[in-house]
Amino acid sequence: MQFIPALLPRLIQAINDVIEANADEVTALDQAIGDGDHVTNLQRGLKALTAQSDELAGLDWVAAWQKIGMTLMTAVGGASGSLYGTLFVAMSKAARDKALNLPAVAEIFSSGVEAVKLRGKADAGEKTMLDVLIPVAAYLRQAATDAVALPEVLDNVARTAIAGMESTKDMVATKGRASFLEERSRGHIDAGAKTSQLMICALVEVLVAQLTAPT
Ligand code: ADP
Ligand code: MG
């Protein structure tokens, strides 16, 4: 499988498309327990990344993730901008001198998620994007230990992301704007968990297509 930054334009396009297709639903979620700007925040970042697509495709992963992180931090705004920015900058740091095989990807992504936890002073169960990111990181580490085959890994990553997103519905928010609502935040899926899941599933779809493409 072609597991190189040349895939980045396609990955960015796929994420753009999925956020666009679900914009109204996600905005409604963020309006219910947040301030309703989550989609426009992400779209600002995605527009900036789309403009850099060709340049990103020419970099190695370490440089590409660093650049993506910096772009997200400056372009997105909102809590999600600094959190996603942190994710990519930390992944870039962790990726130095590593080949991109499953154990390395699991370690790199986990380092990114740990940095997001520190940045947001948050953990699992607080009704945020971390309720998607943490289980996906844990699954990747488990899959690497068990040497699970890549098609199965991708399938399970998507399932894990969906389960994580759904788990936020019954949680009470203790971080971010939704935490102001306390008990009233229960009963709504968290917008950031929803977009994390959508983005992860879009990435998986591109990678599955790449994996099954005739060479
Ligand atoms: P803002 O809340 O500043 O308007 P966004 O609307 O772009 O920013 O993003 C909101 C999302 O960010 C939430 O739905 C939640 O998933 C995530 N989030 C907010 N605060 C935190 C935090 N401290 N840790 C992790 N994720 C957070
Ligand atoms: Mg918001």
C-alpha cells in the first residue's frame, strides 16, 4: 500500500467532503450544547489545508504533520483548533526517525492523543473528541501487539470511532463550553466527537480504497 504523504491531498479532500456532507447535523449538535461554530471552525482549517495540499504532498510525514499542526493552530480558532493542532505537532515529533508500520503508527498517534489530553486538561469520559481519539489509540496499540492484518485494523478503527462517538451521548460534559450546561448536556452527542469520528472514518475509507486498488 502506498502509505506516503502523496496521499494527503486525497485524505484532505475526503475529510472536506465528509464535513461538508454532515455540516448541518454537526452544527445542530454544537448548537444544542455549544456555540454552534464547530463546523465553520473546521472548515476554515480545511480550506487552509486544501490550499497547501500540493506542498504537503511533497513533504515527508514529520514535516507534513508539523505543517498541518501549525496551520490548524492558526487557521481554525476555537478549542478544536489548538487541540487538533497539538495532535499533529505531537505526532510529528513522535514520528522522527520512524518507519510507518503499524506499531509505529500506534505509538505516534498515541503520543498525539496524550498531548491533546495535556493541552485540554481532559481525559476519557468528559464528552469531548477524546472519547473517540483515546479508544482509537488504545485499539491501534492492541492491534499492533496482536499483529492484526491491516484491512481488519482499518475496519476496527472505524467501528471503535463510531462506538466512541456514540458513547458521548449519555455523558455529562465536564470540559469545554458544554460543561456550562452540566446535567443538561446529557442526551446530545458531542460535536467534536462526531467530527473526529467522521474524519477518522473518511481516512479509513481512503486507505481501504488504496489497499484494494489494483497496482
Ligand atoms: P469552542 O468550544 O471553543 O467553540 P469548537 O466548537 O471548535 O470550539 O470545538 C468544540 C469541541 O472541542 C467540543 O465539541 C469538544 O469535542 C472539544 N473540546 C472542547 N474542550 C475540550 C478539552 N478541554 N479537551 C478536549 N476536547 C475539547
Ligand atoms: Mg464551538
